[in-house]
Amino acid sequence: MHKGLDQFEGEWQLARIIEDRRNGIEGRLTGTARFTRAGPLELHYSEEGELVYGQQPAMLATRRYVWRGFEGEHAGKIAVEFEDGRPFHVIALDRLMPDDDHQCDPDFYHVSYDFTRWPQWESIWRVVGPSKDYRMISRYVRA
């Protein structure tokens, strides 16, 4: 199934599990993710939710990214950028399970997406480094 940037636009229910292997802690986030149109090939991603991490009190957690589509020979790919425009990773929408890496010295991030049950989908992050060792699974369902 071929997806385009526009198919992400709108509101999604978000459920996330964080498996912190270094500290033996599990975190859970429940909230909402929104993709808002910012231009013909640009969506702004924002999420907000309640995060419970181990025995700590629940807290509000937020994230923001820019999802930018490509034209021409790279059409069908999305560049995910940090809110300030720095590159993060690329999603190849012509694959049901695309993946990519992000090096942020001294840490290494690997993401794999799963679109096999679209419009339900998920991203799985594996992060390792001198002070990090966790897996984060985010599941999205159309709100």
C-alpha cells in the first residue's frame, strides 16, 4: 500500500511503552499526536500526553517535529526533522516496514516503522549509548 504525507494529517491516539533496560524501569505514555498542514509538502507533528515513568508521579510530556515530503526522484519519502530544522531520519513510504538510523554522539538511534496494519501503525526505537539503553514503542490509531 502506497502512502503519502497527506494520509498522516489529522489527529491520532498515541500509546507508548518505554522499556528502560539500563535502569530496569518501564514508562507508559497515553495521549494524542496531531499532524497539522504547514505547506504543500510539510506537516507539523505535535504530541502531548501523560507519561508515567517507573514510580515517579505522572507528568505532561510533549514533542514536536517537522515531517517534510520530497518531490522528484525522492518522492514517496518523508524527512523527519527536529522542530529547529535539524535532520533526524527519513521514512520510505514505499515500504511497509521502513527503518533508518540517527547518530547523536555518543548515542545511536535506530527506528523501524510498521505500516502493515494501516491506518494503525507504530514506530519502534532502539537507543543505545554510554548512559542510554532503551526500546520505545509508539502505537498510533486514528482518533
